[in-house]
Amino acid sequence: MLDVVDLFKERDTRDELGIGAVRDSFADQLFPGTSTIKTRARYFLLVPWTYQRLEKKGVSSAQMPDRARRAETDLIEAIERSDDKDRNIGKYAKTTLKRLPSSVYWQGLSVWGIRAFAGAQSQYYRSLDRHHTQLGRHTRRTEERDAEHDDLVVPNWHAGLMPPPADFPEECSLRLSRAEAEYLSERIRLSPRSTDSLLAELVARRQPWDQVDFAWQHPQVASLPAPMREQLLHACNFSEVMHGASLLYNLILAEQAHLNDAVRDYRDLHSPQRGRHGCGRAALTCEVKMIPHEAKRVEIPPNPKRTLVSTSVCSNAFAEPVVSKRSRR
């Protein structure tokens, strides 16, 4: 019994099969620079503006972590006073916020080509003293400039980064201006790490669409380039397989607990006729071949912290997606 209680104390997430890496790979290929914890696009500008401002003040490497944190938490209040504050990071935590916007958006800023510094935030902080020294030497040279000297100062941010509004950071909202949206669109389309992605393709089309639950349900999926349709097909198949595994696991638990109603529900959800994602496989130019299997006895290895040992499950709902020859041409 104590072992069961200890399980509820575990806070870590386990991925013993490496499924998360496959999931993240699909996300990075289709929508690079984005993630579920990012809230608003304007943070892609607010973060570099904040750091540029501190760099211009000559903040040292030792002072930058505290100064940057104070600057970012000050933005929370400024955003809360604005007319567009929806999904303001730190709205409730304020100065006790654990993960700052710069931490959330740091990787995405690099992917979209807005952050030129190649390294983690801690490395960026440590590099500032040297950066200030090199910048000072560069600005003091008024004569005999040459290529060898002029390239000593490597910028930390995109050279074309648009300047912040005159009232920043005292006044700040999360609404993008037209010019800011155009700049971010350009970065997504031209940055080498995002240029061939589904995100860049949809941004380039500049057409609004209704929200969908999954990327492969997008109304324009049939007109996407063939490589993107193939990516979406693989992503859809992977999502279906993992959803099926989750249903199967719950079915096993329901059978072990003799919950007949739950067993019936999970068998129904796990049937080939119940598709969760609506892959739109016709639009993706593929065929799905259902390969039935007879019921099998699944043996689960004993675990001192688990009560399940074995159960009988019906596996005739598993499907093997087969990409048709037409989609490979």
C-alpha cells in the first residue's frame, strides 16, 4: 500500500520508449520555433527589445541576470495596463514568476533568426563583458577601418530587428502592429531553419482560416506541396498510433478492475470505425489498409510497484497505414 502512495508523489515525466523525441521532431519540422507554452507572437519582439535596451546601457555580465529579470517582470504590469493583455505571461505570479518569457522564447528566437547569438542564456550573459569591450574598441576606431577589424563585433540580434516604440517599456501591450507582423512573417519565411516548414507556407499564403484541432485537418491541406503532405501523413499516423496505445492501456486497466461499462466504452473507442483525428487521408493522397489481428494474450512484466500482471485484450483495432504509390511519385 505504501508503494502505491509513493507513486502519487512522483512528479517526473517518464518517456522510456522515446516517444517524446518523435513528437518533438514532428513539431519542429511542421511548426519550428513554436511550442505549447508560448502564448503571444509579440514576445518574439519584446524579449530582444528588452535585452537590446540593457546592452545599450552597458549592463555587465554579472548584473545582467538580475537586471533582465527585473525588466521582464516590470513588463507584466505594463502589459496588464494595456488594452490587449490576454495570455500575459506572469499575470498572476508577477515578480515570483519561475519561467520568464525570455526562457520560453529563447530557442524560438534563434529558429526564426531574430537571435543571432548562438548559445544558451547563461552563455549570453557571460559573453556580455567581452561584447562591450569589443564594441568600445570598435566605436573608438575612426580611422583605418578594415575588414579584419570591422567584423570583430558580432551582433547578438538580427541586424534588421525593428526598433521598439518610443514609449517602450513604460507602455506595452501584446497586440502586434502591422509592421511588426510583417517583420515576423519575413523572419519565418526567410530564416533557414523555418523557411521550408508548414508554418512558413501558411504564413506566406496570408489567408485566414477557421481553427482546427489538428494540422492535417487544415482546409488547404490538399493544395500543400507533396513533401508537406507526406510529413502531415506521418504525423497523423503517429498521433493515431499513440492515441490507440493510450486507449489500449485504459482498456487493460478497466479489464483488470472488471469495469464492464468502461471495457465496452474503450473497446468502442478503439474500434477501426472510431477515428479521433480525421486525418483527411484522401487530401493527403494515401490509402489506409486495415490489418485485422485475432485476440492475443498480453503478458505484462511483473513490477513490485504495479498490480497488473496480465490481461486478455482484443487487438483487432490496430491499423497499418500504407502510403500509396501515387503519393511517392
